[in-house]
Amino acid sequence: MTDACFVSWPLRVDAVDGLRATVARELDGADGSGVAELLPESGVSTTSVFIYHDHRPEFVWYVEHDGGGAWENPATAVRDASPLFPALTDHLAPGTATVVADLDPDAVEVVHASLPDRPNSYADRSGELPTVLSGNDADAGVPDVVPLRLAIRPGLGSLFARVGAGLIDRTPDWLEAKFEAASLDVMAAEGMYTETLFLERTPNGYDLWWYMESGSMAQVYEAYYESSSRVARVSEHVLGWVLERPERALAHPVEASDFELLAHAVDAARE
């Protein structure tokens, strides 16, 4: 069983191009090194690095890890362990890191699931963006990695988010196992390798953080809407109700994303 988190740092508005170029330069020639080149901290199975394009841009890491002691402070774990980070600090704006993780009192993990047979090798690509680092499998292609950050509707939507978060914490083990089994069937049909959703309480309400790693987002979209699974249909209804702009996520998730993938790495032994 793994845990996941998002960690983000504020970027200088004029530093986006410089950060992008620095990441490409630092990872050039890193073929076959997998997560070690990005984050060699023990227990990391998947990590992705993004620029979040907003009026205040952010440098964002998604990390899937084993929940070991280092991850009690995810921002410190990333900053201290990553060999990439020292070259990037000049691009960061003053300010503290923001962590979205289950251990954060302002966040709750709604979903974190992965296919048991998901790939641990892709076609390596370095020297260009996005960089992909893994055990090299030239026939495996390059994955689609898409995160979303979506506002929850004020009023009833936020109330539902709060109630839903409380129910998640109290779900019996047998019911959770049944739900997870149904979810895995949907993920297998979609070709969704890894999926994580967090609810984060913000000064303006609630945001949904959504991470997807798949073989093809086009396959995900097609399979999701063709599925007769109750999990798929209920999730579609719920998202349509609680999201402030549901059409952004449900109709065109790739186009809706404000994140730019810079690098994606997986451990050769991840499960």
C-alpha cells in the first residue's frame, strides 16, 4: 500500500521559462535512472514534476511513496533528497511550500489507486520535455500524465465535500474493499495506471486535486463514458454536481489542465 502527496512552491513570474530550461538541461542524458534522478528518497515509486500555470505560477511535485518516516514532512523530503532541486532554487519566489497530503488537517485523500500490473518501464526520453525516466522499454511508449486542480462549488458543493470527507474516514474495511475492487475494474478498462484525488480546504472553499497516469487519456475518456459500472456513473453524477465548472474535467480533462508536465519517473520495481 502506498501513499501520495502534492508539494508546491511559488515560482517567480519571470522564471517559468528558466525553470523549464533548467529541468531539461539537468535531466539530459539521464536515461534509465528512473526515480533516482528526480527523487532517490527510499520508498518512492512514482514522481512527476510540473509547472502550475496560474496568476501566481507554482512548481509542483506529485510523489507516490511508502509512507515512511521521511514523508511526515513531504516538503523537506523532496527538497533535501532531490538532486534536481539545488539547480532550481533561484527560480523560486519567497514563500513556504504548500503540501496536499492525507496527513494535512486541511486535506483528505479521497482516492489513491493503481493497477496491480501497471507499467514500471516506459520509453525513456531525456533532453526534451516532458522527460520520462524509467526502466527502458522502447515499445511501451510515453504515458499521459495529467493533473487537475478544480474548484468545488460554494454552498451545497462544499457541504457535500465536507460530509463526504467524513464518510471516507468512517468507511468500514469490507465496504472500502468492495468499492476498490469495482474501481480497479473501471481503471483496467480505461488503462488508468495511477489515480489520486484529494480534497483541500482553502481560504476560498474547497479544491479537488486530481492526478492521472494512463497509457492514453483518449482511452480513459472513451472507456469511462461507455462503462456501465456504478462506480463510473455515480462518480460522473457527483463530479457534475460538486465541481464549479464540471465540463472542464468531464469533457476535456487534458485541455482543462493548468499543469505543464516537465518530468515523470517511475521505479523499476514499483507495483
